[in-house]
Amino acid sequence: MTQRILIVEDHADIRRLIRMTLEFENHEIHEAVNADEGLEAVRQLRPQLLLLDIMMPGQLDGLDLCRLVKSDPSLGMPQVILLTARGQSQDIEAGMNAGADAYLLKPFSPLKLIETIDNLGTTPSEAA
């Protein structure tokens, strides 16, 4: 079953790696280069899953975007996987407190990403 996934990551090479990983899994993949653009994309696309970097340029960072989408039911309540180099326990705690469903440290393996997505059991939202 196809899922709509939004990758919000400021590094093009990481977006490309994620896209290449997920294309084999029959997903509808969209991209945004920062959290501000990501918020607009969430409003328009209503993804079931957000793959979200934490540290990005712009008004919002990944934690801000995570909090926003998790606290506003009108945005479809997508699941969120944070993808970040920030691996201290307080960083992970902040991510989970922001509402993340999973937290992956960079660099992560493509297989670990697929496994994490599969473990979430993401299903298409009714708004799709």
C-alpha cells in the first residue's frame, strides 16, 4: 500500500539517499528543504509520514515542526521520524517530547530506516 512520505532535510545528498531507499518500497515521496517549507507541504500534501531533520535553517527547526504537526489535528496527524546527528540523551528526550514517533541517528543505514518505518505500521490517513 502506497504511503505519502514527506522528507524535510536541508542536505540534498541525504534527501537523495532517503528517496532512493524508499523508492523500492512503493511510496509517494515528496521533499522540502527546511521546516518552513515542510509545514506548507504538510498542509498541501497531508503526508502519512514525515522524515524530519532537526537542525535546519529558517524560522522553524525540526522540533518546532514536529510539535506543530502533532498538536494540530487539521494537519492530518502524520507520524514523525526524526533523523538527526544529535544523539545526546537530552536531544532524544526533546525529540520524543516534541511528539516524534521514532528517532534515528545519522548516519543511519537504509535498512534501519525501512525497518523503522515498517515498525511504525503507518497507514494512510482518511484525509488522503
